[in-house]
Amino acid sequence: MEQRVRAGAEKCEEQCVHEGAVARSQSLLKNDETYVRLAEIFGALADSSRAKIIHLLVHEELCTCDIAAALGMSDSSVSQHLRILRALRLIRSRRAGKFVYYSLDNAHVTMLVQIGLAHQGHEDELAAPVGGAVGLQAAVS
């Protein structure tokens, strides 16, 4: 019967390498650049302001002014965050006259946010958002 590991006991008590498990694990690894890009994505989401922006965009497309007003931030500050998110292809923009509107780049970004919020106990985030964005159930299908 398996036992749960107590906190502070992260190391094996006996040194033994399970060759089969190591070989299977190594075959799953991608190239280093893949993990650098993955870390950049999670790094961008590690900033609470950018996480809030992404969360707003899960629900609907918004212009820079609307995002700034919703978050109580300056347009300039929001623009800097949007620049980072767009460079990582987490969001995309479109110009409509004098306004620039932002939306999520694809359903994968929606899934990241919804899964992260659900992990924290916000299961209601698994429902399909308003405004035509893709919900988790639809994105997984």
C-alpha cells in the first residue's frame, strides 16, 4: 500500500535509479528551447496584472481603455503588459478606427486560465464565458 510523503521528505531514503522509468521519461522531453518558451509563458502569467488582463479577455474582447478602467490602471501601464502578452502570442489585437481591441490568441490560453482558477477552487470558471470565447469543455473536445 502506498503512503503519502510527509512534508520535508522529498528525497528517496535509498538511492536507486529505475532505468526503465528514466528512459521513458527522457523520451518525453522536448528540446530545451521548448521549455524556455514554456517558462516565458508562465512567467508572463506570473504577473498578477497580466493574469487579470488574460482573465478579462477570456470573457470578451476589450480595448486598451476598457482594460485600464476595469483594472484601475493607467493606459500606459496596461499597454506595456499587452505588449508582453502579444509578443508571447497569448493575445492578439485588431484596430477598429481609433480603438485597439484585444482578445485571446486561441483556446489554449483560455484553458490555462480556467484550469488555474479551477485549481484554486473557482470551478465556476469552467463554464463557457460570455462573448463567444471558448470554454474549457469546448476547448478540450
